Amino acid sequence: MFHIQKTTELWNRLSRQEQKFAKRCTEDIEQHFEQSVLSKLPDRYKSHLKQSVISEEDDMVPEPQLDTFVICKSKSFLGAFQLDDSGEEKPVDLEADDLYALRYKSIKPLVQSGQIDLV
């Protein structure tokens, strides 16, 4: 959630309810980190976003792993879809309302365009 919160484009994709939930969740996590660990560390290491005060970027916020498999469902028939960039795998026919376990990076544009829903 920290990654989404710090990326304006991703944050703006969330509904108001999702933004409210994500904000509350990150606040709870920050409070937990502060009470359980960060308050016991030297000042220069008290950030949940940076390894130390000399870090220029939020190096403690992991980027999402786009190579992870997700469960998804196509909203309509999309026909043959190439899942890998190399072209070594056969294309998959994405049928309406069928469930698939696919790598997120392969279907990211379809998710963003609203053609596929994550389940």
C-alpha cells in the first residue's frame, strides 16, 4: 500500500472508499511499526520508508512483483492473446467469464483498460 500511496497515478485509480481504506491501513501499519520497533531505534533509523536519514529515496518501500500469478476473469471474448513477449508460448483464447491464472505483467494493459477483472 505504501507504493500505491506514493504513486499519484496508482492512487488516483482507487475509488474514494479504497483510498480511505488504504490510508487507514497505512496509518495503522505506521503506528504499529512506531510502537513495536522504530521508537527503540536511533533517530536516523526511525523511518518506515527509508533505511536511514541519508537515503534519498524511499528504499524500504518494495515495488510490486508484476511477474506474480493472479486470478482474473475476462469480461468479454478477447480471442487469442499472447502471454509472453518471446512468442514461445501458444496464444491463449480468453473467453468471457472464464477464470484464468496468469502472470499479471502479461495482462496488465487489459486490466487497466477494464477488459479483464482481477478476482
